[in-house]
Amino acid sequence: MTRRLLPGAVLSALVILAALVSFVWTPGDVASVEVAQRLQPPSAAHWLGTDQLGRDILSMLMVGARTSIAVALLAVGIGIGAGVPLGLAAAALHGSWLDEVIMRGNDLIFAFPALVIAILITAIAGPGAVNAIVAIGIFNVPVFARLSRGAALSLWSRDFVLAARLAGKGKPRISAEHILPNLANLLIVQGTIQFSLGILAEAGLSYVGLGAQPPVPSWGRMLAEAQTLVAIAPHVALMPGLAIVLTVLGLNLLGDGLRDALDPRLRDLRT
């Protein structure tokens, strides 16, 4: 186990555990407004303090973790579900018009960041978590398409693929039975990295009001609501900020550790 894998796995597991526990228990009710308890510092009653509406910040973070994980996970699912088949098709038909169309389409999507896509979708359908998922997912498609195409191209000249072609297997079957399994490790690592970027993107979209809408807690919206309170109650902004930083850091370390663990050559180069 690499030095990066263990701390990344621990941080990621803690966030996922907090999200799962929030389904059955939270220290306070995130829907309960208690103005008399507003802006309380961390204490035995409220471990991380309360926000401007008197809500328990730890409870808000736990439930907000569910939102971040769900949005990022579904967005990565969209990226893998659409991007990998496109990348495999482009590699199988390398040099054809379909390959060119797929790659130029990827370039077009890359020209518009997830925030711009979210603004466009919001202008049409309105803000919400679903639209954030679609926006981030669309941005993930070319990432996985390019990754799959590049890795698959290096495999099409391998002996086991040539043997499959001599056995009479078609390109779609070879892609599914021989190419895709050899890309699994690469996709797992990239999926972990995109998952961390998805959490960061969800927080950014919620911060500008394009993500999950009230009363659903969101780390990005907690930051936005606390930005005017930093001088009088810094913990209100500090806690969601730390949650985002530690979650993204943990997932990045996990992805980096998985890359080293699944590819010994990279581990040897870094040591």
C-alpha cells in the first residue's frame, strides 16, 4: 500500500460514512430553524457550532455530503457510460469519419467549462441538483472518451487482439471482450479523480446558486451564505470550506495511490 493510498482511503471513507450515517441520525434537525441559537461557537451541544439560522453545522455537513456524493457519483456515471463507448468506437474505427466526429465533438465540449454548461441548462430548465449532474456529467464525457481512445489505440496492435481478429471476432466484440477489461484499472483511477472534481464542481455550482436548492443542504451554498459572516463567526464558513478541501484532498490522494498501486512502473519512478 502506497503512502498516498492509506490517507486518501481514510479521508474518503470518513466522508462516505458521514453521508451514510446521516440517513439514520444527525446531531440536529437540518430543517429546524432556531434563531435563538444562531452563530453559536463549537460546544458540547453543537460540536461545530450553528449557522445564521441556528441550524447545527455538523448535521448540515453530514446531509450536505449526501448531496455532493450523489451529484459527483452520477456525473461520473454519465461520463463513463457515454464517454467510454465513444472512445472505444473511435479507437476501433481510427482514422474514419466517425473517429473524427467524436474527437471534434470532444473538443467542442471542452471549449465550454461545466459552469458555462450549467448556466445554459439553468437558463432553459432552471437551477437544481439534476441540472448540476447533467452539466458536470456532460463535461466528464470527453474526459473518458479521450482516455479510452488513447489507451485502446495502444492495445489494438497487441498480439491478443490480433489473435481475436484472426479468430473472426468483429471490432465491437473485440472492444467489449478484450479492450475494455484491459482499461478497467485506468478507468477506476480516472473515475476517482473525476469524482473529486465533481464534488468541487458541485460546490462551485451551489455557491453561485445553480446547484441543489433549499432546503437541501449543500456545502457550496453554506459557503455562499456564510461569506458575509466571516468577521463575526468564522466557523460558519470555515467548516464547509474544510469539508470541501479535505474531501477533494482525500479523493485525489486515493486516486494517486490507486494509480501507483495498479501501475508498478509509476510507483518505481516516484520512489
